[in-house]
Amino acid sequence: MPKKRRKLNKDFEKKIYTSKKNVELVLAKIYDIDDEDIQKEYISAFNDVVHSYDQLKSDYELTGFNDNSEKLIAEYNKAFSLFESEFEI
């Protein structure tokens, strides 16, 4: 029996790409912080955002666009917004 093809969505792929660039940018800014204690605090707080992005990306790569995709992007956006509201980058 042939494997079911995953459903692709160009607009959703753009959202994932933008999310990846945002994560990379914030991580670069965090790694530029000279004070090691503050850097660790920021990394610890940003881990939720990175975890949400990783879930989003892996779900899309494995199953494609599905009912869960919008939920995952919403969780990522919520985690990113929460980080931005609590930490100044």
C-alpha cells in the first residue's frame, strides 16, 4: 500500500520560515549578551518558544498541513509574544 502524501500549504510554509528567522534573530541577540547570568535567564525563558517552533516544524515535515497545524502556529505565536512582553530584546 503506497504511503499517503502529506498535504502542503505555501502560506503555512512562509509562516514557518518567518518563525525560523525570528527564532534565529532572537537567539543571536541573546548570545550577544555579555553578562552570563542574564544570558542564561533569557535562554531559559526563550526555550518555550524554541520548543514550540520545533514542534511546529517537525509536525509539518512529518504530516504536512493538517488540523493541528493552526493550533501549533498559534501556540508558537503565543509563546513568542509572551517572551517579547516579558523580556526586552
